[in-house]
Amino acid sequence: MLPPETYKDKVVLVTGGGTGLGKGMSLKFSHLGAKVAIASRRMNVLEDAAKEITAATGNTVLPVQLDVRDPAAVAKAIDQIEAELGLPNVVINNAAGNFISPTERLSANAFQTIIDIVLKGSAFLTLDVGKRMIKQKKGGVFLAITTHYTNEGSGFVVPSACAKSGVETMCKSLGVEWGRYGIRFNCIAPGPIETEGAFGNLDPTGQSIAMLALPTFAATAFSGPAPMVAPRLAGASSVSMRAEGEIGVTPPLGVYDPLNLLATPVVYPRRSYERYVELEIKHGRIAMLACLGVITTEAGIRWPGYLSKSLDLKFEDIPGGALDSYAAVPAIGWLQIVSFIVILELGYGATPPGNAPGDVGGPSWIRYDDPAVKTFKLNAERNNGRAAMMGIIGMMIHESLTGNPIWPLAYEPGKFPLIPFEGGIFA
């Protein structure tokens, strides 16, 4: 979104910049032309991260060993950064500590450790750099990484909630006091980000993040063929990332993979990424046809003639909807339907080798030479298919509750949950 040299000749200091979110921000600032200093306690991690970022961007990255809990160490680190890169123009207070624990089990030392890193560490660094900015009559920007529970609180992370609340209050206060010096303050609360450092303490077993993924699984129908979280730095994950802009990877969620289907090698389920794309396209097409079928039959449109002469069953005798029509079709009719699907799947419905997923139509299909038009059309089909899959499920649920797949019916006291459709299978 920003031009490549937006931060040219600017100095950016990121605490906790050797891993996780801090490393990702450092990479982005370096891509935008900044001279970046990354600081934390583990020098070997910082050096590896600095080499990796410099290799990716070609810009200077200075690793600085720093324990933010020690104000003397903070002053020494800023002296080094100022001597080698210049006084920071941007300071990101990202260093943090947190863990899950019932509050009644916390020791005084555990509570103090979080306060020392998050609150005091942010204050020591902000005061040191801020005083230098004021003395040298240079403006600057401070950004603090906080959390949503500074507003509503949260159980089992009380030290972090207290510390982060203090950081936010400090930023609000200094924003008023130091604004006259051209110094700005901001806070962002990005929410849980699955990094080794954070989730190693917050979710060591991995069970919580799996549970959190389940309520959002339905949203993946609108986010990509096998969507996943934004691409991470190489080596940060075993997942083989696909780029934004790939067919089916569209806003608002972009790339998202709660079930880790993009892992390489695929561990479980044992299917390739391309196979999942083919399945999604096929099921989306079937769902679109199903939605049109329900809407058409609910409008009273039927094929002429008999569905089964031996049973004296005409097409017009079949009720609308998905569930009632399912119950009304005789066994021989279902045999014909299943046979047709098998033939379609093995023949016309199979993707020929070398074709893109879903390209089953042969030379008779309309194809687009303009890459922009082609991308638009393919994304439209993918997203319409996802909407249709959710839509047909919604119609089936609505029909099971009300007896009608589309039109809402009035509630009748004493009957649960709504008035069933007369003659329907739930009547």
C-alpha cells in the first residue's frame, strides 16, 4: 500500500523484533526503506533475524541486545543505535510477556515479571527516546502493541491486562503532553497471533487455537479455496504459503487455513491442495444448481409429463424445497440421479490432466484471453459457489424449521419451533 521508499533515511526501533509479530513488522519497515534496529534479550535470535531481513530487503538491520526491564541497559542500547543509525524516528514497544494462569495461583514474582517487561519496559524506553527527541527538537512516533482486554478485562491474564492498560494510559497521557514537540502516540490491539513465542505460553498444547478456528470455519467459504493466515517469514512455519491474489483468495479474509490443509507435506487429510480446489469448485457448482432448483420449484415451475408412469407420479406432483422433494422422489428416480452423477464424475466432470482445477468443459467452454477478465470471472464463480453452499444449507435448515426453504412463516404458540408446511415431511 505504501511506496517502497516511504521510510527512506528513517530509523525504526522494534523491541521484540527478532521473532513473531516484531519480526514481521521489522521486515515490512525494511522493505519500505527504513534503517531498522531490532532489540531483545537473545542476541543469537536477533542476529539470525537481522541477516534474514537484510537478505530479503537489502537494507540495514541492526541487532541490539536489550533487557527493557533495566533502564541503564535501555540507555546503553539507545546510545548504540544513535551512534550507528541515528536517533529513532519510530519506536515500536512490542516486547511483552504473558502466560495463562488462574490468578489465585500467581506468585508476586510472576506478577511483577509481566509488569516489569510490559509496563516498566515500555515506559523506560519511551522516556529515554522521548527525552532525546525533545532535546534535539525532533518529532517522532511511538507505537505500542496492546490488547483488546485493556477495555473489558480478561480472566487468567490479569498481569498482562494490568500492564497493557498502563501502557495505553501512558500513551494517551504523553500524546497530550508531548504533542507540542511533534511526538505522536498510537496503540494497536491486533488480537491473538499464532507465533511460537506467544502461543508457546498461552496455548502450549495447541488445543485452544483449534477450538477458536471452528466457529470461523464457515467464514472460510468466502475467503479462499484453502485460505490461511497471512504469509509468514520463511522458517516460521512448516506451512507452504500461497500468495495473496491467487484465484479464490479474496477480501475480506484473504488467506486463511484453520485446518492446516496447506501443510507440506500434507499430513491429514491426505489430499493435495489442488484436489481441495477441485472439490470446492465442483461442490460450488452443484450448490448453485441446487439453489436455482429450489427457487425454481418454489416458483411453481415444473417439467411437463411424468416422473414415474408406473407410480402415476408427475413432475408437478413433486413439492418444492430440498427436503420435501427428496422424500417424494421414488427409489428408481434416485437410482437414475446417482447413476447420472457417477457418469458425470468419471467422465465429463473430471478435470483433464494439465488443465486448471475445474476446467472440465473442453473446447465448448467460453474462455477469456484478457487476464483481468479471466481472474474476475474465476473469482466470481468461486465466491458465488461458496455463497451457494452456505445458501443451500440455510434453505435446508429453514425448511426443517418452518416447512418452507425460502419464505418466513409466523410463529404459532404451542408449536415448536414454527408452523410446519402442510404435507411436509416434518408435519
